Amino acid sequence: MMKKLNIFVSLSTNTNDFQVELAESARAVAEKLGVAIQINYAQNDPIAQSQELLKIIQSPSSHPDAILFHPFGSTALPQVARAAVAAGIGVGILNWRADYVTELREKGVPVFICSSNHREIGRLQAQQSAALLPEGGTVLYIQGPSASHGAQERAIGMNEHKPLNIQTKIIKSAAWTEEGGHRAIASWLRLSTAQTEPIQVIVAQNDLMAIGARKAFGEILNEVDRDRWLNLPFTGVDGLPKTGQAWVRQGLLAATVVVPPNAGLALEAMARALRGGPQPPECILTEPKSYPAIEQLKARRAS
């Protein structure tokens, strides 16, 4: 009888809808494959995440066959990955670049990255912006946490593919949350220059920050200014059915980018390798898509 695999999944927070969707995708695949999983949220504390993973790796009683983790500090937890591989534990890194992967893949256990295609997400947001501003203009661009690999890559994709007649005014959010987007906009609105910026579209690197931004604009006391901001198009990323896609249908967002949750995909690749299959590719990328499609967005804007 085949041994039941045990996989530990470490995510950042259960207050972000995409992180929750990652957990759900992992649970669904685990149930389908007969894999035991434990999911832990480190509540945006990278030190706690590292310590928890090292504790799991070093404990004989809880020794998993593999760990999947989504780093959210400034590194991809190389100490954790090396300790896991030394203990014969497979490693899957979610949504992050990890320079150590090539080296660790030679040690005899599965080691790989499974990530959203962040530059493609940025490219799609550039296309959405072009569709919404066919004559050009200025975008207020709300970027995720500075240390985030995904935030950096999305910004590169946006900058590389936006038309030359579109300028971006960048502000940064400290968290991938509604509160993070709200705080970023509320702080920016206190600057005197915010009143004179010729902003025509608000682009956030995820849907929650976009909705948080809308709420901050909705708190402006001057009715004319408030309505002017709230009537601008807002776009985001993640595009989950009950949030981002629903907000597009409700008119709160003009568009989003649908990003397939990848924890389930990573768990499936890991389980296949642990059961005697081939080592997964070094990097598995999921492909995002615009919602609505770019041509539909152009037609809506024109009408």
C-alpha cells in the first residue's frame, strides 16, 4: 500500500482573499490525491514563518514529506529551503524568485517554484490602461509592498508595455489588503500635489487595494471632488469569482486580471514527484487573463 504523503503549506495571511483561495486550491487537490496537508498562516510575519517552518523540519514527530511556502519578507527563505532539503524534504516555493533552486535540485528531492506570471500580469494591466485611455493620460499606480517579488515584477511588466502616451504616478501600499490600499490613498490625498495631479485611471496591483482606494476616495468631504475620483475607472488583479470578477460586474472596478491560484498546482506536481514521477520543472508559471477581455474593455469604453 502506498504511503500517505504529508505536506505542510505555509501562507502569509487569512485576511487576503487570494491567500485564502491558495489554501482552498491546495485542500481540493489534497483531497483528490489522498494527501494529508496542514496549512499555516504566519500573519505577515516573515520571522514567525521561518521559525515555524524550521520547527516543522527539525521535529521528528511532524516530519513532512514536503513543504510549500509563499514567502512574504525580503527573501525566499534560503535557510528554510536548505534545511528541508538536507532532511530529505521536498520544497515548493510559491510566487517568488529563489536563486538557490538550481543548486538544491541536484540534492535528490523535488525543489521547484510555482508562480503567477507577474510580468504578464503587468503587461495585461498596461493593455487595460491603454484600452481605458486611448488618447493617453496619467494613471495612479498602487504598487504592493516594496519587498515583494510579485510587486516588483508586475511594475516592470506595466512599465515595459504601457504606451508612451500614458504616464504613471506610483504610490506604494504596505500590504496586499483593502486596508493597505485605503491607507496608501488616504496618505497621498493629504499631499497638496494630489489635488493637482491629472489622474484619469486608478490601477492597483490587486483587487483588495483597488477597493481600499475607492473607500479612501469615498471619504473625501467635498462632494464634487469625491464624485470626480469615484467616477474614474479602477482596475485590479486576482479576479476571484466572488470578489474581483463580482466587483467588475457591479461597476466598482472597470477591469481585473484573473490569476489562477497555484498552490493546488504546486501540490499536485510535488505529490507526483514524491510518488516516483519526474522532478517538476524548475519554474511552473500560471497564465493570467484580462477580465473582461481587452477588446470588450475597448468596446465598453468607446460606448
